[in-house]
Amino acid sequence: MSGIDDLPPLSRVIAEHGLVARKSLGQNFLLDLNLTAKIARQAGDLTGMDVLEIGPGPGGLTRGLLAEGARRVLAIEKDARCLPALAQISAAYPGRLQVIEGDALKVDALAHLTPPIAIAANLPYNVGTELLVRWLTPPEWPPFWSSLTLMFQREVAERIVAIPGSKAYGRLALLAQWRTRAQIVLSLPPEAFTPAPKVSSAVVHLTALPAPRFPAEPKVLEQVVAMAFNQRRKMLRAALRGLHPDIEDLLRESGIAPTERAEQVPLEGFCALARAVAAAR
């Protein structure tokens, strides 16, 4: 028994199924079930909720989510070696765990979920940022999920919660903070994982806001932000030159000095600029 359920400890599960973590899949396994349960608790009250989990591996977080009362967990796993271990969990929690073998970037998870929906995952390092951007930029808002509880490399987590004027401040911070309330809720040292990565990790909890903090057309805002930070060392009048022939006037109209650089402009300023650009077009 492991302490959170009647299943064996993760170290034994990994040994029994020969689950050596693969670098090519961005795998680093958390073996401490008390820790995975703690991560699951950061997602809030899961009672009555479907939870989407990406890259469950041997199922440490999966077990935490189920033990914490998730109505149902949909786990998408690319590594077929992990399926027998996940099948054991499914048998221990009848009707509450569905496992899909596949690439999370290609699977239509929403077809298998019933609202309300939360997303919780120790994301594989190689697809974590891409998945987050997808979840933050859906065609419609509010999104299908109510919250995201995600583990990233510490550096990525800091980029999500960064403030203007900091080196970490950029596109990820703006996309996240425009439509969510984001905070780092847990930090984990390398030695918490097997194998130990070279960097620390952190769990970020993002709660979807009912509406964006400031009005702006999503596609225009994304374009403005991407151009501004692609050349973040340049003044905005130069970095955004290709956006509109009257970009200096539009910057001033938005309350932004044309000589400022992207990292100096707060979210509200970028939204004002996106509105000005959209109107000028």
C-alpha cells in the first residue's frame, strides 16, 4: 500500500513495468505519492469535475487526482509502455479513469470530457509551452477549462507570472495574464524527480477569468505582442515598423512612448495598442 490508495508504491510500479524515463519524450517521473497528491490539491476542489491530464507516465499524479475526488480523469499518454500501469489504476478506480494512447497535440480531448473541466499535468518538457499557448488562445472565451494546474521548468513558470520590467516578462506572461489569474503555487527541486533534471521545476495554477482583463481583438493582440518581443531590444517604433505605417502615432495614441521597449509596456498598454491598430486598419 502506498498511503493514498491500495496500489503499490510508484518505485515498484516502475520496476515491474521497466519504465525507464525517456529523454526523447521529455519524461521525468515523480515517485513521491505524497508530493503528487499535494500537486493535485493545488488544483482546488475537484469534486464533480472531469480532469484532463497530459503525460501521466506511471500515474503518480493520476492517483493523486483520483484520490482527491476528481469525478473522472482523462489521461493522454504517448508512451505505450505506461499503459499497463495506468490500466491497474483504472481497475482500482472503476469508471473514473479513461486512458487514451496518443499525442496530446493531436487528440481531441474535449470529445471525451464533460464540463466542468480542469486540466492538471506534469507536462512533458518538450511540449509544455506549446500546449499552454493553445489552451490560452482558444477561438472563444471563456475556454472549455476552468483552471490549469501545470508543472513546468522553473524558468518557464517565472515567464508566465512575470511583471513588466523583468527579463522574464514577455509573450507568455501577456497571454496568460490577459485572460487568467496566474500564480506559482509550488516549487520542486531536481531531486524530486527520476531521473533528476538539470533545473528546478514549479507548479503554476491559472484560473480562467470570465472575460479578458482589457478589451482587444485576440489575433491583433497576439500579433502586436509577438512582433514587439521578437525584437525586444529594439525601441517599439522600430520593432513594430511593419505593423502599420503610422505606428508612432498609434503608440502615442495608446499612451506608449515610441522609444520604449516591449518589456517596459504593461498588459493594459499592449491591449490599448491592439485596439488602436485594429481601428486604424
